[in-house]
Amino acid sequence: MFVCCLYASSYWDGARTSIASFWDGVGLFWHGYEITGLENLPEEGPALIVTYHGTLPLDLYYVISKGILFKKRTIHCVADKFVFKIPGWGKMCKVFGMTPGTVDDCIKTLKDGHLLIIAPGGVREALFSNPVNYETIWGNRLGFAKVVIGADVPVIPMFTENCRDAFRTPRWGRRLFRPLYEKTRLPLCPIYGGFPVKMVTHLGKPLKFSSNSTPEEVKNQVETAVNIF
């Protein structure tokens, strides 16, 4: 049993490193990818990274890859449920620790000592955010704030320059499909791009909250920190 577990662990570690190297190379070649503030990720122990959601989350792959290659840490990621239904992405989700986590699942992941990244705006922000000012569309979403309070972990705000310019949604698509999305939650807005724009991810200083903080206070402070970038 020990040998089997050891082999399985080695297999997934190797697969994770190989895929991380691939994405790191793609980021460097196609986007001249850089990251600032990597030192703000703890060497050990939990933290929640909260980020703006680009049209396609390429920057998340790049950040997760940097964490694996340069911090020797796997950054778990909360993804929308539809991602797990995409053919062929099951293995990728497992390798990169992706989860359609509930608040309780996320708290457990953090209490187990892991790093976790979440984009509160989700698919709505990815498809319908203003491409000029990178408007956050978090609304009244307080789930991540409840995770912060429940797990008692620091928050690392994150933003990636040009994450809406590598892939884009047309204005007519945003106007036409936003009402449909609000009624059905189907992500039907067309996406185009693959443009080789420069991408730079910024990881801010950790934000810490007291046990007396309310979810609304946490949400507002973190959203402000993300928008500052």
C-alpha cells in the first residue's frame, strides 16, 4: 500500500511540474509574462488569493505554475462548475487542484494548510466586465468573505494587467447575452482573441482581518485592494 501511494504521489507531482513548465513557457513566449509580489505568497501555511476574473483565466494558470515551480507549492483553485464538464479537462482540474468548492470545502482546504485562489466575479465578470476600466462585478457575493472569516487566513489581492485584452468579448455580445446569462446561467457570450499582449500579475501584501469583521467589511476591503492595481 505504501509503495502504491508513493508511486501515485510521485506520478501526480511529476505531471504537475511538467504541465506547470509548459504553461510557464507559454506565458513567457506569448505574453512576455511577469509576476510581481511572488514573495507575498507564504512559504508554508494557508492564504486565500482573491483576483479579478479575466475573459479567459490564463493568468491563473501562469500564477499556479509559478507557485509550483518557484515556491514548491500547489495553489488550489475554485472554478465554475461548467469547467468540469468540458471534455478532457478532468485530468487538468485534478493536477491543478481545481474545485467547484462550497464555502465549507474552501474552509477545509485552507485549514488543511493549502493556498487557494478564487475570483469572486466568476463567469459574469469574465464575460461581461467593462474591457476599458476592468470593472469588478462582485455584487453581493460574500462567499469568499465568509471563507476568510471561517478559516481565519490572510488575503492576498491579485490583478493581472491586460487579462481582458488577450481574449475579448464583443460589445454587442455583452449587451445581447447578459440578460440571458442572468436568467439561465449559460455562458454563451462569444469570445475572440489569443492576442500576444504583455501580461503582468501583481500580488499584493497580505490583508488580515479580525474575527469581529463582517463579510461585508471583508468583501469591500478586498475589492478595493484589487481595484487599486
